Amino acid sequence: MPRLHHIGITVSNTAAATAFYVAATDGDVTGPLSKSGPAVEAATGHPGVRVLLTFIRLEDGAFLELAEYRGADNRRIDPDNGHIGAAHPAIVVADIAASLARLEALGHAPLSATMTATAGPLEGYRYVYVLGPDDVRVELLQEPH
């Protein structure tokens, strides 16, 4: 039975990213956990790297994994959704207005008014995008009532 366990997001600042994603989701935090050594170097392809991993558990059991690479090149990519290979987390929240209020208190305003999807698998969902840490576009969704 395939299911999503987690989505990993590489971040530049663990504390700021954790604050943002907790404000968005009201999820439970595990970490940061520090990982290093030969197995981590082999898995990441970065010799000498230390990775700080923070997991935010969502209500359905899936996780957001925030990974801060220390001792790596740390080149910043442009995560614009129009670029091939870019991805964005789409997170279902209980109350989109409450999530937006918490994010705005951290300085992250929505990129548009909240909209309602009119077709496809998201029909009836309310949604809005917020530019999160490291310019990752995060989609917040609220299920139809």
C-alpha cells in the first residue's frame, strides 16, 4: 500500500524553518537530530557533511523533514514552481485563516487571496500559497465543508 511518509525540504536555518512549518501545520516536532559519518556522507554525496534533521509530524502521520546541511557547498537553488524539478509542499490544514494568521505574525504573507478550486481532485478545497523560508512556495489547503 503506497503512501507518503515524508517530504524533505533542505533549509538554510533550522530554527526559522521549524517555526514557519509549525505555524503552518500545528504539527509535532522531533529534533533537530544531528547526523554525520560515512553512511551520511555516502547517502548525501557530501564528504564531511553534518545534517541537522527536524521532523514535523502532521495529523495524518506524514512528516515534513527539514534538513540543514552543515559543511556542504550550500548552493541556493531557485525553487520557483515554473522551474523543472521544483516541488512544493501542499499541506491540508484545519483552518486556513488561522494558519495564515500565525504565518503572518512571523512575516510570511499569502501571495494572493485565498481561492477555491473548481475542478479536479482539489474541487471545493480552499487554497493559498505562502512564500516560506528559502523561497519555497508552500500551498495551504482547507478541505470543503
